[in-house]
Amino acid sequence: EVQLVESGGGLVQPGGSLRLSCKVSGFRMSGDSMHWARQAPGKGLVWLSRVYEDGSQTTYADSVKGRFTISRDNANNMLYLQMDSLRFADTALYYCVRDRKFAFDEWGRGTLVTVSS
Amino acid sequence: QSALTQPPSASGSPGQSVTISCTGTDRDIGAYNTVAWYQQHPGKAPKVIISEISKRPSGVPDRFSGSKSGNTASLTVSGLQPEDEADYYCSSYAGRDTWVFGGGTKLTIL
């Protein structure tokens, strides 16, 4: 059974940092691009970032470019999102997502990040 | 990286059909055959129901169908059932290794 389990969310002050993790099981993660997406409370989905299968290339949405860093550890089936300079607008449920043929076919249950003073 | 445009709401009675549109540009929907649709029930993670414009993953009822014309993609749900009440999102590859979602459509079963 495929599972993606996010962790690392919590309450952080504006300007602070958090590192999200995603533990993957049930498939060989090294064969797939992986993404992070988020959903603010009561709002829609927003794509954030993608990392290639081997971690060699990364891309970001303009809203997080320069503040967030995606990475992966294929040996341990882990995906990460380092979030720096957090803003109120970054408050959301953050999802770890698998990419198959340009569609997001497997999702975690999300980890909640709250940016508040 | 502007969001794709979806109507905020749609509705239909059980047994009827409803179509949800998703409008982009010639840099995303119009440029690639990568439109996907997701169903999200309250408090749950999204679930892909259509990929590559019109392909249904295993287990998705054939009541769900997708199409594309120009810069606009559409999701049609036929034979509406109560469990179809959910939020629906479209997505598309937008070039240069970026993706974009639609704003979402809340489908209400009357």
C-alpha cells in the first residue's frame, strides 16, 4: 500500500523557519518526481515545488522561491521542505505529492503550518 | 503562475449531469495534454479522478469524464450521486517544470 506521511508542521512566528518531512512507503521513491502543495484554510490547492527523481533539479512557485527549499533522500524514502522567512500567508495544510505523468496521483494527509505572532 | 479559472460552484440533482470548466492559457492548458482533475471531500486529501485530459485511474467510475478544447478543459459528472458532492480542482503542467491548479469548484447535489 502506498503511503505518504507528512510531519514537522506547527506554530511558528513570522520570519521563522520550519522543516517539513514526508515519509514514503509502498513504492520506490527514486523512480518518481515528488512535489509539495498547500491549501490555506477554506481555500484552494496551490502547487509549491517539485524535485526530480534523483534530486538534481528543483523548481518553485514564485510565491515561495528563495524562501523554500525542496530536497529528497531516496535511500531513506524521505522528502523534505525547508521553509524560511515564513509569512502569515504561508499558513496552510502542506501536502506531499507523487507525480505520475504530470498528475498528482498519491497524496499524504498533510501537515498543518500556522504562522502567527 | 496564475491559477486556472474554475466556477466557484456547480450543482445538480441526483441522476443529472454537470460539467465543470477549467480555463487557462496557451502556456498551460493550451500547450500541454496534462490536465488532471481531483476530487476532495471535506477534511480529506485530494484524489485524482482524471489525468492526461481524459484518462480515468483504476477504480474511478466511468461517470467521470474529461475533455479539452483550446485553453479550456472540462470535467463532466454523469448520473450524479450523493457521494459526488465535493470540491473539484483541475491542474495543468505550465512549462519550465511548474504546475498550476484551478481555484476549485464546490459541487452540490440538490
